[in-house]
Amino acid sequence: MDLNRFNPRQRQAITHVGSPLLVLAGAGSGKTSVITYKIAWLIQEAGIPARHITAVTFTNKASREMRERINHIASKDQIRGLTISTFHSFGLNILRREAYEAGLKSGFSILDTEDSKTILSDLLRRESIEDRDIVSGIQQTISTWKNHGLSPNQTQGHTPDPKLVLAANTYIEYERYLKACNAVDFDDLILKPVKLFRSNPPILVKWYTKIRYLLVDEYQDTNGIQYELVKLLTQISGALTVVGDDDQSIYAWRGARPENLNELSNDFTRLKVIKLEQNYRSTRTILETANTLISNNPHIFDKEIWSDKGFGELIQILPTSTDEDEAERIASMILERKLNYKKQFSDFAVLYRSNHQARIIEFKLQHFKIPYKLSGGTSFFARSEIRDLMSYLRLLVNPDDENALLRIINVPRRRIGPTTLEVLGSYAQERQKSLYSCIPEVGLTARLDPEATRRLSQFYNLVEGAKHDLMLGKGIQAVDKLLEDINYRS
């Protein structure tokens, strides 16, 4: 493999095997190329079959980019069986293969953040709590506990703080609900594999035999339970490369622990550290400014990012009095530079810190008739009402789709509470049938009060009516009527 395009430290990172490796990669240092070429090098030069290599990233976008790059430097035959995924997709793959051992049935449901919040809201409504901030706070607390590997019982009796007591009690009810409905949330996708590996050594042996080399990107963003998963899979073999930069950690608010980089040297005594300090993206002006700002941060590792791209233009800092003035300044500067310097609109980019800033900027761009593309905005299919409708359609096509049912059984609000769903879930597990197929059964009716039975029946009849229209070939009419029935017709 020709590695002449890389600098000496990059080549060293690509070819290092025999001990765990930490690559400290500053911004713009070519880390993605290093990771992808290392995967290819492990396959082509080190002789490790692709099916025994796993690369883990933090976003679907990063995962797609890595796969696209590896497709250009290795053949399809060489990379057949290679795993490149996010942490959560990786955990989900483990759970799907080991569902029974993890205490789940096959076909378990995965609840997203909004699904979890809805369940917690219903549980807290029992305590006459409907404050959204309290619900969000408890959701975050439970997520933090899971990211630290704490079970419901481990959160009990340790504090007199009434908020934490409420969160701990809600955690117990929440987990009972998930078990009854054969469901997991996003945090469980990491927590449950870790618990499984700790409690079942033969399963762990199977997985670290399967994964002969593990690579992890953006390691500074790992939380406690993600780090534990990495340790369990690689601490014996040491076949591990992690890439990270403590100066790029921005997710501490959701449990990320940049200190995990430092703990590597304690947990992996033969750890080798390689620093990638040359920046290929930015001018010296930008890097010197960044280094000055970063120098105020507490550092786990010292490094100095540098560039040979020249000094470049000076950075301008332009104060404005309001966000509207700022947005108007941005739009007018784009127009001015387009006219004076013969630029295209596609030559400009506007970066903003928070999504709420985008609205006023979009308004001003539209006002000045400046065409733009919003990157990272909410996809049409990510909108909650579209996801609700898609879940209805999935349930019509596949009544055994538990994930779809749990999402829309209270859309619109039917007051089918957690207690009713727990009874339904337990009954379905006893009968070894899907939740939906159990709703009309007499055995379930005997366990519910008349009002709960009536609410479930209304939902069931709505879905059955739409299914009947579909069977008659009236697909458009079925969807149209469904929109009316769930009050989604605007």
C-alpha cells in the first residue's frame, strides 16, 4: 500500500499494531483519512479479515463518510463483512444477536427521545406532575444514570433530594414499562450489551473473538458506559485504535468524558500516543487564534496545531446590537462581496452556534433574495407528525410492528396510560403474541377496567378500518381518512 501522501506521524498511526494506540488528532489534521487507510492497511497488509474489524463513529454522517472513503481504497471483496457504524447501531447489532440472553424477545422496540419523554410524562401524570421542565429533567437524570451504568436499584436511598428521589422512583416504573412492552431506549443500546458482557463471560468471549480489531473515532465524546464497552471488548487483546482530541469535546452536557482519553493510559498500560499536529485546512491566522483560545482550557495532553498554508486574511470581529442586526449584516455582506468580488452565492457559508439562530438568518436571506441551503435542518421525514403517520402505515402493513404501535397508540391522545400498556405487554408476553393482536382478546379484557378496554378498542377499530380500506385497494382514501381521524388534516 502506497502511503507516501501521508506525513511521518500519519504513516506511523496507520501502520502501528501490537499495542493499543491513541491518535491525538487536532482539527483538520487528516484523521478521517488516517482511520480509513488504517482499516485498509489492516486488511491488506496485516492480514486481518474485514469481518473481524469494527470501526465505531458518533454520527451516521461520519459513518457514511468513512464507508465511502474505504470504498475508494479497497475492493468490495476485501471489505466484505467490515463493520462501520455508530456506537448505538453497534450496540443494537449486539442486542439483536443476543436478544434472549439480554432479557429481550426478538423484534424488540426501540424508543427514541420523544417516545421516552411521552412515557415519562404519562408516568409522572400519575403523581399529578405535568410540568414539562420536570419531565425533561427526570429524563436527563435517568439518561445520565444509564450512561454511568446505574440500574434503578442502585439509584435508590442515596439522597434526600426530593427531585432525585422522584427521578429514582420514576426510573423503576419506567424500566418496568419497557420490560412489559419488550422495548429499549437509546441509552439501553449501550448499557444492555455492557451488562450482558459483564454477567455472561461466554458471550463476551464470542464477541471479542469476532472483533479482532476495534477503531473508535471522536473518542473525547465517549461517556462512561461507552468506554466500558470498549474496554470489555479490547482490554485482553489490546487490538484498539482510538482517535480523539480533548480540545474538541463539546458534549460534556450530555455525559461525554474527555478524561476517558487520559484513562486509556491507566487501563491499557502499553498504550502508544501519536500526535497529529499539522493542520491541512486552515491558515496560520485562524490556527494562532484558535491556539490562543484553547490555551485557556484545562489540558489532558499538550499539543500545538500548526499549518504551512501561509498567514492568510485577518479575522474580523464585528459587534452588532441585536440578532436581527447581525442577520442583516450577514446578508448585506454577502451581497456586497458577491458584487464587488464577482463571487457566487455558493462561495459563502454561514455557521451558527444554535438552531434557534437560524430562523432570523433565514428570514434576512429570504428578504434579500439570497438563495441558500440549510444543512442539518430537520428533515421532512424527521418531523414528528410525519413519523406518526409513517408509524400508522407501518402498523397497517405489519401489525406485529411493536415500535410503530407504541409510538402512535396515543396519537392523538387517547389516555391509554402506562398501567394499561404494562398489562397489555405482560399479557402479550404470556401469550407469545404481538401487542396489537392481543387487544381484542377476551383474556386481556378480563384484566382491564371497562374504560381502558374501551380506549384500546377505539384504537384497534381505527386501525382495522384503515386496514380494510387498504385491502379493498383504497390506499389513498385510507390515508386521507386516517389523517382526518387523527386530526392531522390542516
